[in-house]
Amino acid sequence: MKAGEGLRWRALDSHRRGISIIALRIYCRTMIIRKSALVTVTVLALGMLAFVGCGGQDDGSSETGGAAVAESEADAVQILQPDGVFTTDDVAALGWKKSKELSAETLPDATSVWYGFYNQRDVEVRIYESQATAIASGQEIADVATGRRKPAPFASGGISSTRTSYSAYAIVGNLILLCEIKIEDCQGLIDAIE
């Protein structure tokens, strides 16, 4: 090799190295962009899945009068004995312990309201003239009291500070029985009313 040729090879090598470094930098930047684009697309896809999966209404609910009402069989309200007319004494004779009469002022068409216990659970008995009146005037209020419907100001998604003491209810004749935790807690009482 001649003396000038070594220099030329070194210059060519350093030129090739410069191109290689530039190509490597471009490749790395491209891979970083591709990786961040892949992460972005993945996050957007997961977000869309969560939005679509959680954003729709269930088939088991419908909008009625500005308030959502569950309609699944497990949540169905028991409406029994359409012609029955009962008193608190009839319910007390079946094991319900009458404790205190409550004001019926806020319950349209209710003749009286009593608080008591059955199987160590709170049970409220609301009395109406007939089952038709109980359904027409008391069912929506019972839905709100048990959390099945939101109170009117909160029906469009606001935050309610109202705490409900009852989780279930049944309409038996002219009575609305509100049960503390679940309908099974009152089922013996509901079935015994004749």
C-alpha cells in the first residue's frame, strides 16, 4: 500500500462510519416513533373498548319518567293479592313487630305508615285504600326509597346524598312493605299475608 492510499482508506472509513452513525440515528428515531405510535394506538383502542363496553345501557333497564328502573327478573317488584285490603294488625299477627307510627304527609294517598321489625330486620308498612292506589301513588316513591330510582333532581346523573334504609319492597294488596336489606328478609311475611 502506498503512503497516500492509507490516508484515503482512513478518510473513506471515517466517511463510511459517519454515514453509518447517521443511518443508525435515523433508524433509532424511526423505531422510537413507531414504538410511541404503537403505544398511542394501543391506549386509544383500549380506551374505546372501555368506553363502548361501559358506556351503553343494559338491556335490563329503561327510562321511565326521567328515572332508570331495573326490570330484570331478580329485581322485579312482587305485586300480590290485587283485591286484598289489610291493616297493620293483620301484618302484626304474622310476626311483624309494630314499633312506631310515622307521618304519612310526604306519601300521597297513604292512610298510615308504620315502622317495625320482622326477623330482626327493619320493615316499613305503608297502607293505602287499595292496591291500585298503592301502585299509582306509592310505587314510584317506594322505588326512590329503595334506590331503584333516583330522586327527580338527581335522575339526570347528579350526585345524591340521600341514603336509603331499604333495599327492596313488595306490594301486597293495599300494602307496600319496604324491606331493610333484601326481599328474602321479608319473604315469609309477604307469603303469609292472606
